[in-house]
Amino acid sequence: MPNAPTDKPSPWTTLDLVKWTAGYFKDHQVESARSEAEILLAHTLKTRRIDLYLNHDQPLCEDELKRFKALIKRRVDGEPVAYITGIREFWSMALAVNPSVLIPRPETECLVEAVLPFLDGDAGSAKRVLEMGVGSGAIIIALAHEHPEHRYVAMDRSAAALQTARQNARTHKVDHRIDWFCGDWNAALVPERETFDVIVCNPPYIRSHDIHGLQPEIRNHEPRMALDGDGDGLRCIRHIIESTHRYLIVGGLLALEMGCDQAADIARIAGAVDHYGPPRTIKDYSGLDRVAVMVKKGLRPHANFVI
């Protein structure tokens, strides 16, 4: 272990290592030091986190210590723990992640929650749902898992991201419900011919000049094209709002994740486009504005969905 005591008379046990690593991480400004120490040790031992405590006095062999030490170094060097383990939980599902995809965040579950009531619809009425910028597949897989009766389309300009998303869809047995396309936003769609009941997206929305202020594990490791929303953070959001009405049925839903200070800008953009009703803002678990939902003007929205 780096900088670990050299005069320890007995073998390193799981509990010893959790305690020592948590302290080491704190010294190196790693957030959630204890939980990340547990995650990495459980990953090394191919076990559950709870088993580290159920078997707290289990000694590690030299090979296990060597592998764990390598993971500690990667984390202290700034690599996100999800990329180290290759797994991130979202919507109670374990998803494969890698540097080609953004690591799913808990607040993005609010986007899933915002769409679900619209999909509760009439029994036997299959809807068409499009996700733009699918990344790891977290959003569309969660929706397909909750509502397997509908049809889904997933698009991303990154072939590597699509490959990861398809792997996750196969793991969670929803791949047959999803059609996959590689393209930049709606480039693969034909206006007025490809129509959807729901379009959902977690677009890049961070201002370019704010990227440098993000945590090092984010700015140095996660794909910049999934983060950078240009100078005002609104380039992708603006494009989506200005174009997606051509692919939505009347009364269809557009749902977007957004920055916590972008609700007024989104309302202004939607008002200028004049194809949507007033956007409704939904807060995340921290009480911050996080999701904007809007319905395409025309017929009344679905009877079971209140905006």
C-alpha cells in the first residue's frame, strides 16, 4: 500500500483496508472517501460491499493487495470510480460505463420520473419514444424497463457510446424494444415522416468557460462533447427545442435535463419557437431546477398527464 505502515504485525484484513483507504482518500481530497474505498475493495474481491463487514477479519493475499493498490492509485490520480470499476448504478440497474459515455447521475433519474406518467397511457396503445444523445443508455433503458409495451429509438453521434448502450440494453433484456441509430441529434430523421409521442434528452448544457471549474475527475475524464453546451450552455438545448416539434405528434412531450439556472432561458426559447405550450420546470432531489417538460401545441395532452 502507498505510504502504508510497514511494521504492521498481522495481514491486512478487509476492515483494516477500508479504514486505511478512507483516510488516505480524505488526505487526497477524494469525496465520499469511505464509500469509494468500499466500492473499490469490493470490486477487487468480487464481492458485495456488505460482505466487507460480514467478513471484516478476512485477510487479503498478496495478489489482491497488489490489485487493490493499483485501483487506489488510479482513483487518487483523478480517475472516476465508475470508470475504474466499469459499473454505475442507475434506476436500481447496474450499467456498464467507460470513458466514451457520461457517468449517469442520480439527478437524471428525475428526467425518467418526469416522462413515466406520460407513458402510463391507455392499455394496448403503444407509443414511440425517442432519446437523443443516449450515452450509456441509462434513460431509455429505464423507460423501456418500466414500460416494455412501447417502442423506443435511441440516437447518439458516438458509435462507441451506442455500443455501450446496446450492451446495457442486452444485459437488462430490453434491446429488442429499442432501435439504434448513429447520428448527430435528429440528422437521421425525416421531418413529418418520423413522429414520436415522446422525445427525451439529457443534452450538454454546461457553459464552455465553466468546464475548467468542474471536478478534475469530470473535466479530465468524462467526454467533453457530453458536457459542453457552448458559450451560453444553450446551443444544444436551443437546437432541440427549435427542431424537435417536426418529429413530435400534436400533444407529444419534449423532456429535457437542464442546468439549474436555465429555466428562464428555456421558457424564452420555447416561447420564440411557438410550437410548445409553456414549459414546466421540475426540481431534482437537491431542490434545484433540473428538468423542463413541454407539450407540442394542438390537441389536448394525454388525459392522464398533467403539465
